[in-house]
Amino acid sequence: MADRALGLIGLGHMGGPMAERLAAAGHRVVGFDASPAGREDAAARGIEVLSGAEEVGRAAQVVILMLPNSDIVESVAAQLVAIPAAERAVTVVVDMSSSEPERTRALAVRLAEAGIELVDAPVSGGVVGAVGGTLTIMVGGSVAQFDDLADVLGVLGSRVVRAGDVGAGHAVKALNNLMSAAHLMVSDEAAIAATRFGVDPEVFLAIVNTSSGRSGSTELKLPRYVLPGSFDSGFSAALLEKDVRIATALGRGLGLDMTLSDAVRARWEELNAELQPGADHTEIIRPLEQRAGVDVRDQASDSSSAASSGSVPVRPTEQ
């Protein structure tokens, strides 16, 4: 793999840091983004930015996609296929976007007809994981494809797992984000209820995070992005809504009862409609606070700032 050039299409909050990590690891990396700001940021990171997706496909054997949805992925894939075979360098497309699993399977067939392999490898871990190379990467593809991409994906993630054949990565990612949305909303509701009752929200989280109610939302999202009021995780509420829709549609397509999951989807759609366009997904607490007349940030005491890390008085359990 080291002797093959890598292309990255989609140089935004996630793709930019990922391209930078790959280049720092010694790979030749070229890229493109539809946004001028994305191109400028990538160039500032030392990435060779080309004029379009087709130019990336002419220059790189492995093309990584980090794009918003299946529609855009399919559009870019069509541009890669349109490159005359004699001019085309790309032989493998790695879709690290959050795409629709069934459409991923269909796209793999179309690309194979043009002599291009498709591997899906969506990620979890957000911008922090992209910058630090600590993403969880869920790979859909054959064992041979998984092995072939190991040294590339290993630069980007600390846990790279083959989920199954093509499409499996995107299925797992959507289902993971369905669970994440459910965790976040119920954690927000619980934190608001605790605050209304008079419990400091930081103390509440410190207790929960050593108890059975803990989750990624209580351990990371509320302490890092909600209580400080930064709301800057780098992942939008709209994109999480898209993933929740993908997951529930997948379940229904498989003939499953998704009653609770559909309730999560409906609730997320309802709350997200009250946020500003482009709002971070951790801002989903705002409409809940407004309805309750409670702002958990106002109730978090400075003296309990250590609580989110678990440093609160606790009486030892008797042995």
C-alpha cells in the first residue's frame, strides 16, 4: 500500500485532519473538496489539492470519500467511473462517509463493472478522533480488502474492525448512531430532571458515570460540550438525524419491529427542527431546556468542576 498514492475527497472537519495524518505517516496524499474553505484548509495542512474529483481519480490508486450522504457519494463515484480507463489510476474506493447500506451494496456492483473495488469504512470518534488518529473504523469488505487497507486505516483509527462484507460497515455505523441519539436525548432529559430537583448536574454526571446509567453521552458529550456551553463536537444535529433515519429504514427493510427506534427518530426530528441550521448535535438539549425552563449550565457550580471526572465525596462501600 505504501507505494500507492492516496486521494481524499471531502476535506472538511473530518477529512482534513485525516488527510494530514496520512501525509504525516509518509503517504503521498492528494485531495479535493467542493468548498473553497475546505480546499484552503487542506492546502494549509500541506495537502496537495487538485481541481476536482476526476483529477483525484487520475492521480491516486486508493480514493477515500468523506462526504455527507449517499447522493453525493454516488455522484462522485460516477465522476470516477467516467474517467477513461487509460487515464484512470483509482482501483479502490473507500467510502468513509455515513452512507445507506443497501445503496452501498448497489454502488459496489456498479463500480466493480468498471474495475473499481468499493470498501465501506465509516468511523466513530468525531473530530477529536480524526485529529488524534483514535477513530473506531467499521469496515465492510472482504478479508483480503481489509488486510490490504490495514496500514492506511491503522493511521486513522486505534480500533479498526471488519464488520462483514460490503455495506456492513455502513449498517453498523447507522445503528451505532441510532443508539447514540437515544443515549443523548435520555441523558439530557435525566440531567434536566436532576437539575430541576436540585442536584448539581456535574455531581449527577459523576455519580452516573460510575453507575449503570453511564454512556458516551454522560462520559463525554455532556461534560465536554454541554455543561461548558461550547457545543463544538464537530458533528451536526442534521447529520445525526440522517443516520437515525438510515438505521430505522434499515430495520424496517429487514421486516423488524422498530417501535422504540422510530420514536427516537421522531423525537430527534422534532427537536432538531427547533435548532438553528448547522447546529451541533449536542445542542439537542436546548429545546428540552427551554420547555422545562431549566438551564443545566446555570446550575452547574464552579466548585464542583471536578465532579465530571468523578472527584466528588463518596463514602466507601462497606466490605
